[in-house]
Amino acid sequence: MTISPEDALLPAVRDPLTRAVLRLMRGLSALGMFLMMAITFLDVVGRYFMRPIFGAPEMIQFLLAFTIFAAMGLASASRDHITVDMFAGWLSRTFGRAYGLFLQVVSLLGFCMIAWQLGRLAVEAQARNSVTIVLEWPLLWVLGPVAVLATLAVWIELAGLASRNRDADRGHTP
């Protein structure tokens, strides 16, 4: 039996819509990384000819935030987030499924708070017509996509909780 790279990365995600969202987030994260690399490369080369890209550091900052939030849901879905082994092993053995459920609920609440704050900031930036410092781009162009990506991470966490509950009903352990 051949396992696709996507199934190897996200074996527990069965919902086709959630898988599509994860594919989108993976593509957006890769695009953000590529654009950061291209802008950095072109800016450095441009410096040798006294023609650096105006606002390149600001563009890279925005792309970094975009890339991080695009990858946030991926890391959560594949359970590749940071853990402290000193405690994680013991807590997992001691509390079993309750520990995993607790971590997922805390992640969900954290993602909800981040998405809500970013959405609120985006609405506020739009109302004030706020712009970025160097390039003077509308701040909504930066905050809006990042808020949407954070909201997609909330979706992925909710799908993970639903999957956990379905697996528990069937007698599977995650």
C-alpha cells in the first residue's frame, strides 16, 4: 500500500474540507517563504548596483507574519508543535486522554483569542485608515489575511476536537 505524502503528514485528518484548508495553508506558507527568499535575494543583489528594493525589510516582516500564521494550523494538525519533554511524557502517562484533550482545548482557546484580536485590529485599522510605516500600505492588507489564517487555524483545531471525539466514540485512541 502506497501512502501519499499528504497522508503521511496528516493521517488523522479525514474531513475533505479540512484537508483542503490544510492544503491551502501549506501552499500559502510555501508561497510566503518563497516570496521572503526572493525579496531578500533581489534586495541584496540590488544593493550591489545601488538599487535595493524600497521597503524590503517591511515586506519581509509582513511575509513572516503571513507565513507563521499559514503554518500555525499545519503544525497543530500534524501535532508538530513544541512540547517540553520533561513534562509531556509524564503528564501523558499520568492523565492519558484527558491530557491530550486539555492541550487541544487550550490550543483552541489560544487560537480563538489570537484570531479575535487580529480581526479586531484589522477592523480598527480599516476604520482609522491606518497605513504601514515605510510603504504606506493599508494596514488592513497586512492584518486581514493574517486574521483569516488565524481563523482557519481555529477551524483546524475544532476539526481536531471533533475527530478526537469521533475516535473516542469508536474506541480508538489518538
